[in-house]
Amino acid sequence: MNEPVLKIENLTKTFTLGKRKIQPLSNLDLEVKRGEFTAIMGPSGSGKTTLLNLIGCMDKPTDGRIVIDNMDIARLPESQLCKIRRDKIGFIFQNFNLLPYLNARENVELAMELAGKFKEQRKQRAKDLLATVGLSGREQHRPQHLSQGEQQRVAIARALANDPVLILADEPTGNLDAANKQEIVKLLADLNQKQGATILIVTHDEKVAAHTRRMLFLKDGKIIDEKQGSKSSPS
Amino acid sequence: MGILTRASRNIARRKARALLLIVVLSLALAVITSLPPNIIANQQGNQGLIDQMLGAIQSSSERLNLTATQIDCNLGLQFLHNQGPYKNVTMMVTPFLNISDYANLTSIPEIADVIPMLLYWQPDEENFYFNFTYNGYTYRGFMYIWGIPLEASYLEKFPSVIPTTDTWTFSTKENITAGRNLEAGDRGVVVLQEFIANYFNASVGDTVNILGQNFTVVGIQGTGRYPQYFDIYMNLEDAQKITNTTGQASKLLVFADKVENVDTVENKIKEQYPERLEVTTNKAIINQALENKAEWEKNLQNTQAAVDNLKNTAIMEMGLVVVAQVAIMLFVMLYAVRERTREIGTLKAMGASNSTILGQFMLEGIILSLIAGIIGVVIGTVGASAIGNLLIPRPTDVGFEISVGGQDVAILAMTMPEFILAGLGIAVALGALGSLYPAWRAAKIRPAEAMRHE
């Protein structure tokens, strides 16, 4: 349990906007252990999403190291990064980002299809995962025929599809009403506690963060504070 | 749910746009696929005309070569007061010339050959006369003996010295109706005009006695429209022998090496033999043949220019349509990429590789083009002729034919499997080409940027 799934050292990201340089992250260090449910909080512009993009191999750091599951991904080419995104990371987005032309099962299956899994295998797993998130019987529905809460559940099932070592959730409740927000947070907490999923969640909602075990506070590109949450670890 | 399903569902998701695009692309493909058959139809339609012109030019050239280079040399006609059966009739005869007197002709460099010919008829001698029946009336006529040099070297170069060939100009041109014509090396044989054969009561293979010498009949020449000619054809030496004219000829056929040298040869012969020899060229034939040849060549050039012009027009139009089609596909797919940037980001976040993204967008472009291609081929087939008439109007003054057996040539050509396959192939290729850059752009979008896209 103490083995770090994610280790970040001296992470710096600099953007150039015209002649101006912006540094959303500066010499950031972070370690996330397997099975942790961690929230990263901070005001707008604090670098939360930038950090999540870098951890998720969606962007490349200007400096520093990012080690995911013992692999330094900071300098890997895109051809390798896409495999890490596919095999080791599961994403949950604020806007769900389901493909509207695929039904719920197919959206979940797609992640496995990209990983080259066999049709029957991925079909069954997609069905099981949708059952896990409480969407049995809704497999054939397309996103536009699902509620927002249901859409986010499909997105969670999709994030779990390839059994990732790390689930990254960017404001997963940002577009949900209070009831759905509660449901989704509970679902994530359950996944962490019952299945041991390592979840890193970016949120500015304290109620959401309160369900996590560990809260990190980001400001001006640095972690300025850390608190232990009230929830117990799955161990 | 593979890449094909994703691509086709994406197309189906935007039905109106896909439909509009398919309509535009199918019309473009109808033009692209139907113009080549129209070009072929034009070419086929003109081929007959071109062949006819080429044939006329070739025939004109052959006639020029075979006949127009020929210069007749003989001694001038002489009046002969008949001492024979028609004692009171004065006749014109051509005196014989001694071949050896004109041996120097071959020293004129522009002369290709000198061929002696003998035409012997003797109105003084009773045995040259015979009776024949024509249309129920009995006539009295006399025979002409033709002595022809049957040497292979002459006949190869100047087949016109053989009687009854198309270009033989000395007498009738009637065909051989039985047996065969004279051949190189023939000796002791004759070809008889039909009336004379009847007079001798001879058929092919029979022996006839002419001026005391036996000859085997190898061929009979039809009477045709000119029963007044009663010709006997044989080897020159045989003819000379039986007519006691050894070393003599009634005329020398001089052949210039080329048509352009006929005048030079004529002048040189006249210079060499200023007093006695009558020199006659086939100037009228030359002039007419040259005129005809020039006319046909001009017509041929005009027709070929018209065909080339139509072909170039069609190719230019096809080029424009191809560019337009690729441009339409390019812009539509670029718009799609921009519109679906977030989706691209999502796919990348899930681990889709650049090649997967590239493949999906290209496949969408290809599917759209293929559907448009199928419709375009159908439109192109049905409307091949109409499209051809609209885009490459055919001039009517050069004899274009647009139908074969009552069916439109363009439509016939368009229904050929290779054109249908080519049409579909072009559709796929243009779809791939038009969507290549947008797909590449989609593949190269950085995931973080894609996710930020609103």
C-alpha cells in the first residue's frame, strides 16, 4: 500500500503567450500511493488542471520528473504516452466527454478496443462495469438519452475499463446537481474503498474533497498545504 | 464497434451535411467518371473518319508512287495506209523503237527503272482479224498482243505493269474471271480476253496457237464494259519472238525515283532525245493526287485537332472538378476536425494513437466519397451523353458519330466495368486525398489543447 503510484519531482510547466511567460506550475513535488483517494484543491488559475494534464500524459512538462507506476513519463514521445494513457490512466472529465454516437456500453468498450482487447471480453467487462456504477439495463442508451449523473457514471465505468493504476478526475461533479454530485462522489469513494482504485481528483468543492482521504491545496503552481481527509483508507 | 462503425456513425450523426456533401461530390464524380468515356466516344466516333482519311492519303500516296512516277516514252504516231483487209482505211500506229537505242536512259540518276512494253497489232495481216458476237450481233475485230516484261525485279517495284491490276492504265482494268493473272517468270503462257478465248474456243489450261506459236492459257480476262479491246497478254520476249520484234518495244515505261523528280526526268529525256521520242508524264494524275492528298491531310489535321481540342477541354474540366472535389472534401473535413476537437482530445485521453485518429478521419472522407462515387457512377452512366454534350460540345462539321447500333457511345463506354471500377477508385482516391490533411491535423492535435477547446 505504501508503494507510490505517482511520484512528481521539481515539476515545472511554463507557457509562452506572445512575449509573456506564464508558469502555472513551479518546482512542484508530489507523491501518491497506491489506493489513495486524493483531492487537489485550489482557486482558478492555481495550476490544478495543468497538473492533471501533465500527470495524465496529456501535456509535457518544461522541467522535472513524473514517475507513474515506476516509469518516468516526462520525456517520452507521444507514441509512448498514448499507450500510458491507454493502459495506466483512467480519465473522468467535468463534461463527461462521452462519444455521442456510441451507446453506454460502446463508450466503455471503446477504451478496451483501443487496448486491443477481444470483442467478447470487452463486451462482458463493459456490462460488468456499467453494473458496478449502477447502470444495468442502460447499456444500449446513447449519452443524450441518459441523465447527467448517468453520463458521468458511464464515464467512470470507461475510466475503469483497462484497470488503470491511476484515475484522474477533473472536476467530476462540476456539471452535476447536488443529488447527482453526492451520488458520484459516493461512487468514487466506493471504488476507492472497495476496489482499491487510486484516485486523484481535482476540485474546488470542499464537500467533494471532504470525501477523500487526503487534500492538497495548490496556489500559484505550488502545493501550499496538505490535510488528511475524514474518510478512512481502503486498507 | 470498430473504426468503421465509428466513422460511419459519425457520418450518420450529421445527416444533412453528409447528404449535401454526397450530392455535391456525386455530381463532381459523375463529371469525372463520364468525361473519359465521352473522350473515348469522341475518339471512336472519329476513328472511322480518320481511318477513311488515312486510307485516302495512303491510297493517294500509293497511286502517286505507282502511277505518277511513270513516264511514257514512245515514237510519235504514224499514219499507216492500210494494205490489209481494210485497204481503204488509213490507221494510226505506233512505230516500234529499238530498246538498245535508249540504253543511256538508265544513266539519268533520277530514273529508277526503264521497262519496255510491247503492244503489237497489225491491221495489214488477216490473221489478226477475227469475228465475235456481242449482244446478238456479229462483229469483226482484231487482236492486240501485249508483251510484258515479267521480271520479278520489275513486278516487285512496279506491280502496275501486270495487266488487270487496279493501277494498270494501258488497257481495260477488268478482272481475271478464270485462272490467274500473269506472274513473274511466266513463259509460254497467255491471259486472253474473253472474246478471244471464245474465238479460240479455249479455257484455262488449253493450248492456243498465236502467230504460229503454242501458248497455254492461264487466265481469262472479263469483257466488262469495253468489248472493243481484244487483248492477249504474254511475256515480252514471247511477244517479241512471235511478232519478229526482238529487241524492240512500242513504248518504254520510265519510272522516276520520286514524284518530285518527274519533271526533271522528263526534261532530261527530252534533252537526250530531242527529235524522235515523245515523252508523256502523268502530270494530271500527279496534280490531282497531290491536290487530293493535301486536301485529305488538311481534313485529317482538322479532325485530329478537333478531337485533341475536345480531349484537352475535357481533361481541363476534369482537372478543375478534381481540384474542386478535393477542396470541398478538404474544407468539410477541416471543419469537422475543428468541430470535433474535443472528441479527438477524448479519444487521445483514452489512449487512441495518432494513426487511429488519422485513420478514422480518413475513413470518414473515404466512406463519403465512396457513397458519392457509387451515386456519381450511376449519374455518370445515365447522363454520360448529356454531360458530354454540356461540357465538351461536339462540332458537327467533322462527322462525329455518337452512337453505335442505336446506342450512345458514351453510355456504352461508361458501362464498361473498368470505367465503373475506375470511377469508384477515383472516388476513394479523392476522398483519401481531400481528407488526408484534415486527418493529419486531427492526429497532430495535442491532447491538452484538444481538451481545452470549446
